Amino acid sequence: MAPSENANHRAWWKECSVYQIWPASFKDSNNDGIGDIPGIVSELDYIKNLGVDIVWLCPSYKSPQIDMGYDIADYYSIAPEYGTVADVDKLIEGCHKRGMKLLMDLVVNHTSDQHEWFKQSRSSKDNEYRNWYIWKPAKYDEQGNRQPPNNWVSHFQGSAWQYDEKTDEYYLHLYATEQPDLNWEHPPVRKAVHDIMRFWLDKGADGFRMDVINFISKDQRFLDAPVKDPRQIWQWADKWYANGPRLHEYLQDLGKILKQYDAFSVGEMPFVKDESEVLQAVQFDRNEINMIFNFEHVDIDHGQYDKFEPGSWKLTDLKNFFERWQTFMYNNDGWNALYWENHDQPRSIDRYTNAKEEYRLIASKMLAVALTMQAGTPFIYQGQELGMRNVPPSWGIEEYKDIDCLNHWHGMIKQKQFDTKAQEIALQEYQKKSRDNARTPVQWSAAENAGFTGPGVKPWMSINTDYVRINAEAEVKDPNSTYHFWAAVLGLRKEYLDIFVYGDYKAVDGASEEVYAYTRQYNGSGRTSVSHSSNLLNKIETRVKSSEGQKALVVCNWTEKDLKWDAAGNGFAKVKEVLLDNYGSAKEAAPRISGDQWSLKPYEAVVVLV
Ligand code: GLC
Ligand code: CA
């Protein structure tokens, strides 16, 4: 595409950034050891000052908490441990007052088995809710033993089918046994989901993060995956239950509602690699959803079959992944969601770098630059702005709380001789990849319990012992902290909006295993947005710099050593201006970031105009 023909749409949701909140671990207002919504309301200024525009609240609805709220028992009420619907009203009001928006989590591939719909559904074959879930008769093997309807496995171990004695049938649960999958083929289910969306949008919520949204349409043949080794079943997931035949029809229906409210939407989509599949969901004119979370870069350290098997990766794997997604989205009027962390992923500093403690600050700032200067809507997960780390390596299994990890452990115990050595390896992998890493309480101060909950209270999950050094109070005070650096990066992105939001992306020094570099360049005015610009978003005070013809270069030293970078050899003999450097002031960095060879310090990240 010739530069002046850039046909990408502008839209307010491309320009903003999102802060994700996991309510159980954010802040406890009433000293019961569990984070809650009033706790969030009390820290809205802290969030606002980071420079984000949107707050995403993870599921806070009534739930037995088998999967920490991703098992919803009632979409219209709030879990009492988190507060009330009136508290959510206050949260919405508090966000809006500060020019921020609020996203709710929409979890509608499945419900809790404690949801009234499922209680009805399992009660008899002719109950009017029977078809709301996916029920199938048993299969029998040659010896006459009862078997599940097919060989699909649950994301949390074991068969994806649960036998229910009452009606002598199995129901499908792609996640925990207590998370039965809804049957989207049945029109009343779709209508019920539309009603839930309208309810929260009418209350003033500004959009949704949509849980495993590409699982809602499944291949109705429910065939066995053709594998002998059950560990290979995952490779068939997208053939049978992800991206099913009616996915885009369903998403178009959701899109109509979203459009009426000019709402924000991001869909979680595991198992999508195919570009045309992704584009059908996010291309601007398709009116389905704004953007998706894909998994390629977070699956990077998984083993061949299982995330808890040891895995390894190279910097070029990560770079190639980004280049591909950046390019096909730009060329096709699509849009990326940018993230390193969320409630399902370990801390980025430990996953993507080997930084020793002395480089923690610098390396976490480098990760902020590497991601946020790309084209897409950045998502920051609570604690990431502080450079919070994975759980301590000394943790035993009794500290882990997450069903994903605990079911894995119990599966290991059942399946094989799980000796001390094997246990040790499993624990090492949990410390690297378990979801618990993201779920330790936010470290607010150096006070007892890190200021997350009151002194003497036992928090629902142990707090990382490093809170004495890594905490919000210290970082807010320190102008050199990761927190303030994030604010600077988000500010720069808005200041040079044309370049960093609407510009193209070109890989630089692509083969290097030490340096991650790319350019961003704005190539034209872009198409005017049909989506009206929201009056809520943080507007940068200074006039947005006009960027026609300007090009930015981002260079990150992904190693823990001093590096010479061949700027001239990569075509950048001249730097016009250093905009940002993670070692401090751009001015001080400028002499090193100039000439034919740049001198980069360990984990140094720079953004320059060239
Ligand atoms: C998504 C959520 C995860 C949850 C799963 C089932 O992947 O992010 O936390 O366990 O869906 O709802
Ligand atoms: Ca509480």
C-alpha cells in the first residue's frame, strides 16, 4: 500500500490505554483479607495519574469462586465479598468523573454450575432450560463401559465432559467441572447474553472484555479429535470448539449492541493464528469487536504439549511474532491489543527478561517501551506499573491457590510416580508460569501486609515478600520509578499520536538476538473515524505534535550487558531528537545515542526521532 493511501480508520478506542483490575488482590477496604470494589474506588486517582483512560474490572459477579469469578452464578449481582451493585455504580461514577471509562468482564461461554439456568437444566431432560447447556448421551466401548461423548479435554485437566446421574447424560465443560458451557445454538441463550450486555451498558459501563469469546460457536458434530496421545488434543481445539462456524454471526449480533452504545470491546481468543480468522473479528468495517487478545507471545515459554512443561524461546521468536501481527493489522484496517501481563500470566519482568534485582527497574521500563510504542491499545495489569515480580521460588504447593495449577499438581499425583525430583520440577514451572504469579496482592506500601489489608489480617493469598522494596507508596514518591516511567511512555504515545497510534511498523535489525528495534512512521491523514470521539478520554494538555513525515525509532537492548549498536549499518546515521530513555533524561542519553555506533547500557530502551 502506498503511504498516502493509508486507509486505516481513526477511533477513540485506538488512542486509549487500559488498566486491568483483579478485584480479590487489588485493595481490601474492610479488612477481611479480600480486595473489594470500595478498595478500587479509593485508588482511582492512583490509576488516573498513571495516564490510562479505561479501567477493566475482572469478574466481580456472584460466584462460588471455583475459578475466581470466571464461574458466574448471577450476572446481575455482585459477589458480596467484593461489594454491591451500588458499589459498581460508584466505581463507574468515580471513573467518569476523572475522564476514565469502565469495562466489565463478559464471561458467557460458560456459567457456574450454581447458576439458576444450570440448576434447571440438569433437573430433567424436559426442563425448559435443558437446551441452554450442551448435553450428550454416553458412548459405550466394546466391553460396555460408559465413556464420555468424545475425547475432548478440559483446560483444567481431565475429560471436558461430566456425567450427571440424574438424567444419565454428560454435559460439556471446557474449563472446570463447575463451569458448564452454554449452548449458543439455542436462541434464548443469545438473547440472555444480549440482555446482560444492555443491563451493564445502561448502568453506564463503557464496554466489555469478553472471556474466551471465540469458543461460543462449536462444531456441532462434536467429533473425537483424531489423536492417540491425549496430550495432542490441544492441536485440534480450533477445529472443534474454537472459531466455530457461527462465530462471526454471533459476534455481529454483539457488535450491533456495542455500536449502539459506542462501547469498547476486546475479545479473548485462544488458538487463533490464522490472519483472516482474526481479521473477520476485528477489521474495522466488520463491526464485530474492536480487538482481540491473542496468545502467541505469551505461549512462548510453554513446553511442547503443556504450559507446565519446560520450554525455551529466542528473542527473534518474539520479534517475528510482533512483526507479523503489526503488519497484517496495519495492512488490513485491523487493530491489536498490546499486553505482556494479565491475571492468567506470570509477571513480565520474570518471563521476558533474566534481569537480576539490580536491573529490575530498568528492565521493567524497557518492557514498557518495547510494547507500548507498537500500534495497538496497551493493557497494563495491576502491579505491572510497579515492576512486581513472580512469587518467591521458595513457595511450596500449599501457597498456590489457582485451580489451573492445583489440578495440574493433582493430575501429576494421580498419573505417575510423582517423586521428589518431579515435584521439584513442577514447582519450578509453577513459579515461572502459574497464574498465581499475577494474583498476589498489590503492594501498596512497606507497612505490614503491604498496605493491601489491615495489620494482623491474613490476606486470602500470601503477599510477595519483596513488598518492602517494591511498593506503590515508594514509587509514587520517586520520580525515577517504573510507575512514573509508565506515565511518561503513555504520555509520549499520546503526544505523538499520529506516529505511535496511527503509524506503520517496520522491523529493524530483525536477525539480532540481542536488540529489539523497530520504526514507526505516520504516512497520511488516515480515514476519519465514523466512531465519534469520546469526550471522556484523557486529553493530553499540550497540543498533539503534528507528525506528518516524521519517523520514530525504538531500540531496546534485551541483554544484561553493554552493547554497541550499529545504527549507521541499520540505516540510522542521524538522530534528530531523543524523546525517551529508560536510564533517565533523554538529554543525558543523547551523546551515547548518536553517531554511527550507539553505546547501549544493559536493558536500555530509547525512543528517538530519525
Ligand atoms: C479465560 C480467563 C481465565 C479463566 C478462563 C475460563 O481464559 O482469562 O482466567 O479461567 O477464561 O473462564
Ligand atoms: Ca474486603
